[in-house]
Amino acid sequence: MFKKELYVFDKDKPVKAIIRTYSQEDFDQLIHIQKKCFPPPFPSELLWNKEQLNNHIKLFSEGALCLEIDDQLVGSMTGLIINYNKEHKHHTWEDITDNGYIRTHDPNGNSLYIVDISVMPEFRKLGLGKWLMFSMYNIVVEKKLERLLGGGRMPGYKEKSNEMSPEQYLNAVVKGNIKDPVITFLLRCGRVPLHIIPNYLEDEDSLNYAALMEWKSPFVQS
Ligand SMILES: CC(C)(COP(=O)(O)OP(=O)(O)OC[C@H]1O[C@@H](n2cnc3c(N)ncnc32)[C@H](O)[C@@H]1OP(=O)(O)O)[C@@H](O)C(=O)NCCC(=O)NCCS
């Protein structure tokens, strides 16, 4: 069971938030959040269903976190443990997360892998996504894992794809010449890009590319 209480600031106004493990009673709200956070052209069949959510709490409840403000859920983040090695270089979201059903969860693995993160549009830019990410870093440390990993969508890439390759786009975001809604967020959360993965996820805005991004535990040298 994970529970953290904190305040974020909406301009100068403190807003109380709770980050906690989600349970069955939260499923309807979690599905609602997904619909709001991944609008078309994102494929609706990739949004959570109750069977997937049940697996998250059954197989690895510590990696099933939601964000609550005024008794309403406004965000969530889900992870599983994998035994990460070089063979995973060109994995897909579908393979590594078992299409979101996380039956690939390996309690003896070395890395926490992020299945998804989302914050409701009207609650963005308050620092809530970052607190969710930091909560997952807490779990990496508590479980003595080596790292947190995940494929970051790059939804700004489609617009720039006539001008540059996905690698050049990622470099431009890292240099600060371009801001990407997801990759810039991940950089600001302390995640470091490893490489581009083609055909990661059906995601029109990113032209199916993702940037594999890591946070290494400062306590475990791998
Ligand atoms: C990505 C997402 C979770 C960010 O949530 P959030 O609560 O708005 O993020 P935060 O307020 O914690 O932002 C943390 C940092 O990232 C920056 N950031 C957040 N969104 C950003 C954006 N769209 N562009 C540039 N920077 C951004 C913030 O400025 C902040 O920087 P700081 O810590 O230096 O002040 C949210 O935009 C979202 O749900 N997007 C849709 C779902 C999605 O694509 N998820 C990613 C799946 S891989």
C-alpha cells in the first residue's frame, strides 16, 4: 500500500493532493481519465479496460498509483517490473506490457517499466505528473531496483517529420530547441533518453516512434 499527501501550487494557491494505490472502486474514474487524456487520433482500443486494471492491482498493486484532489481522481500512473537487458533494445509497448495486461510482470526483475502516466487536462502544469513520477522513483528505491524505464511518446514529431529524423527531433528537444509535450516533461522529471524505438505503439502524432527514457537508481550501480 502506497499513500503520499502533499500540496501543489495553482499559481500561489496550495492545492492538497493524495497519491495512493488504486483499487476496484476507482476503475470507472480511471477509465474516464484515460478518455480525457488520450483523445483521438489515439486509438480507443488502447485505453484501459477493467480486465487490465484488475490485473494491475492483482499482479503488482505497488505499481498502480492514482492521484486524488477533493475526492476526485485526476491522474494515474502504472508500472510493472521487468528483467531489462540489451535484447530489449527494440521492444514494443505491446510486448513489454503484455498489451497493458502486465502478465509479463516479473517480481524478480531489475527494472520498473512504466505502462502509462496521465493527468487530466485541467490539472496539468501544477507539478502533479512530476509527483507521480517521483512516487515511482520511491518504489524503485524501496524495491532496490536498478532503474525506471519507459517509452516516451513524442507527439510533436509528426509536425516536424518532413524536416528531421526522429533522432534529430529528440536531440533538438534535449538541446532545448524544440519543446515536446511528453519528452520535455520526462526530461524535467529527471529521465534521460537512451535511444529511439520505431513502431513502439500505434500513435499517429508520434508516427509510432518513442524515446526510451531511463532514471537510474542512485543507490544501485549497474
Ligand atoms: C505528460 C503529462 C502526464 C504531464 O503532466 P503534468 O501534471 O502537466 O506535468 P507537471 O506539471 O508535473 O510538469 C512537470 C514539468 O514538466 C513540464 N511540462 C509539463 N507539460 C509540458 C509540456 N506540455 N511542454 C513542456 N513542458 C511541460 C512542466 O513545465 C514542469 O517543469 P518544471 O518541473 O521545471 O516546473 C500530461 O501532460 C498528460 O497527461 N499528457 C497526456 C497523456 C500522455 O501523453 N502521457 C504520456 C504517455 S508516454
